[in-house]
Amino acid sequence: MSSNSVKNAEIGDEIFFKSGVKGIVEKVNENSVIVSVTENNTDLDFKGNKTVVGHKNYEII
């Protein structure tokens, strides 16, 4: 087993990803989280304001 020093987000955590998107974690999966987008300062469009983000692709804020 490898020890992972980076903490994965938990339900209710606010995260930052894609250089300008913030959201609240709604569900935690093995390799990703499902996020409700709360702030989007990019040109990206999230259908239903939800998206999936891999654990290595976000920061907990």
C-alpha cells in the first residue's frame, strides 16, 4: 500500500479546480468527487451545474 499525503475532499467540502471554478462536494467516489458548481470564472459550461473531478485535479479550500 502506498501512503497518500494529500487529503481527499469529503462531502460538504469546498474545492477549487480548473483555474477558476469553485464547488461543493456532493459525493465522494474512489477516484473522484461529484461537485455542485458554485462559482465559475471560466468559459466552461457545466450542465446542471454539476461535474465530476478527479482527486488529483482539485484543491480543498
